[in-house]
Amino acid sequence: MRFRWGWAIPSAALFALAAGTAHAEEALPELSAGDTAWMLTSSALVLMMTIPGLALFYGGLVRGRNVLSVLMQCLVSAGLMSVIWVLVGYSLAFSGDGAYIGDLAKMGLAGIGPETLSGTIPEYVFVVFQGMFAIITPALMLGAFAERMRFSAYLVFITVWLLLVYAPLAHMVWGGGLISGWGALDFAGGLVVHMSSGFSALVAAIFLGKRQGYGSQPLPPHNLPFTVIGAALLWVGWFGFNAGSELAANGIAGLAFINTNTATAMALLVWLAIEWVHLGKPTVLGGATAAVAGLVAITPACAFVTPIGALYVGAGAGVLCYLAVAVLKPRLGYDDSLDVFGVHGIGGAWGAIATALFIAPFALEGAWGAQLLTQIKSVAFTAIFAPLVTLIILFVMRAVMGSLRVEAEQESEGLDLSQHSESAYSTGAGSTLAGAFSQDS
């Protein structure tokens, strides 16, 4: 809101005041019912990405004795992160003018009411939309250390991680902090969501150690139909994730929407082609993983490239994420259970760099080379900051809580029984679905 008094003279002071007031009123943002309706819908779509989307995607990939533990971890992330976001998370991410983290001015959503706007939508709607991001980001990490972390340790870990990793990065990128000051572009979370969770998850997986039998016996997914359904729900929900990040129902939202679908489709085709050549047959598991990789990669770039550019982003994701999952992980020997680093860490980093590589002229401000260097700088910062803070969190937790991993007998029994006293399947073998609330073992 700006007032223009330079032309005013003493004899026309009253007129100037009236004109300035009128100008200020014209400049005030107004509530848009259309934008608000779209953002409410987008918020619901992003929540669907975690429950049931991510829950089913991850749940199908683990063994049958651990499926409920994964569903529970996704479910509790929705509950715990929602409460923390309202109490303090939103304020740390989106208030204040600090370089690295916000302040507590909006703790408990203080100063926000039904009439408070964020652009053309109620700020409450902006809070809940961003809260959906805060729900799914910590939940993404569980795939790397699935089947071996104590439930109590998981609760503490995602709580502290949200406050010390996610909220600072959200502030630095979207809240006017350090990385946004560099001019880095991250439309919907390549850095904030996917790189932060992917690189942090790798550290957590290595810190906890490998699963029993990893490398010496098969550990196959127990229910690939679950995984495909989960991937489909993620694909649909991602339209809210990416197109919703425009915070308005307009042409940029439409661009983000079509780019999201285009890049995902291309990643799927490229991955399957590589897999067909490499392994002799394309797999359903590969297709589901490829779709998520494409969704991840286009996230930071979706409003800054054309649909043709999105094809390149998706193709790059298909190649790089496949190499990370099928070549890099086996050679290095780390046990990233569900390939969180290979898909989200590598996909997010590629998407952030590809944002500059394929940026459309309408989105470029300044020199292309300078933007590319800025993107690389932001990727390097995130790749260091997120895992470093995560490692500190894990060391402190172990010093205070003891082992963060379930006991060997509990791991053999399965986390469903050892952590929740429940079994998803009547036989325990994974062929017939029993009541999820059954206590039968």
C-alpha cells in the first residue's frame, strides 16, 4: 500500500488527503471467492497425498507385518504436524524478517482473523494450505527407515525436524529469508519439501542401520496394488500441490497443472523404457516409482517452464532417479528402504537445477547463467543444511532416549504387532485382508 503525496501543495491538502485515501483503498487486495474456492480444494488435495496416498504407496512397498506401522506413521503425521503448525510452525516459517527463521509473532495464529487476507484469499486458508505441506514432508522420510524405527522415536523425530529443518527452509525460500534473497526459484517445494526430506531421510537410514536380512535375502513389496493406488492418489493430489501454489485460480495455475501432468507422464515412459532395456521387462513397481519421480522433479519448475520444458524435466527425472535407485544404491550399499533419497532427494535437486536449465523467457529475470548458478547454490545449501541438522537431531535423540531402533526380536515380529499390537492380515502372510482394528496376530 503506497500513498502519493509528492504533488500535494498546502492549498490542496484536503484534496490530496482524499485522493491518497482513494488510491490506498484501490490498492488494497480484495477477497476472491474463486481463488478461495480453488485453494480450499487444493488444500484437501494435498492432504489426500498423505492420507491415503502416501500411506498406501509406502504401505504396499513394505512387508505385510509392517503395513499398519506405515499407515499409522502417515496418519499420526497428519495429526501431530497439524497441531504443531498452528501452535508455532506457521509463525516460524511465515512471520518476521530473519534470514534463517521467522519469529513467534503469529504463534497460535495470533493476529489472524476471518477478515485477514493473504493476497486474495483468507490467511486462514493460506495457513491450512501450507500446513498440508508441513504434514507430508516429514512423512516422506519414513520410507527411508521403514520397518525399523520405534514409534515413540518417530514422533519425537518428526516434531523436532519440522521445527529445526522444515520451518527454517520454508522461511528461507518462501518467507522472505536467505534463499529467496538470492533469487532462487522454488515454486512448490523442490528444495523445501523434496530435497529436505530426501537428504534427511538418507542420513536417518544410515544412522539407524540396515534392516535385518538386507542384502542377503529378498525383501519384496507385499502389495503392489496398494502401491499403484497410492501413486495414482499422489498424482491427482499433486495438482493441488503444484497448481495450488500459485494461490490463485489463473493462467499460472493452469500452466503448473499441465506441466505437472506432462512431466510425470514423460518420467513414467522414460523410466519404463530404461527398465525394459536394463532388466528385460518393465515393472509395475518401476512405473509407480517413476510417476512419483516425475511429480517430484516438476514441483520447483512447474510455473517457470513451458510444457515442452516439462517434457525435458520429466525425462531427466526418469533417467537420474532410475540410476539413483537401480545403480547408485546397490553400489553404495545403504538401506533406503523405499528409495526416498533416490526419488525425492535426487528428483528434487534435478528439478531445482532444471528450473533454470529450461526456464521460459516470461519467467526469467536477469541473465540465464546467473539464475543457473543461483539454483545450484540453493541446491548445495539445502543438501548440506538439511542432513547436517538432521544428524544433530538424531545424535541428541539417541543420547536422551537411547536406541531409536526397535529391538531385534520386535523387528523380526514386525512393527504392526510390536509397536501397535495389531495385524493387518489374518494369516500374517499378506494374502487376505483382515480387519485393520483386529487384535489377532
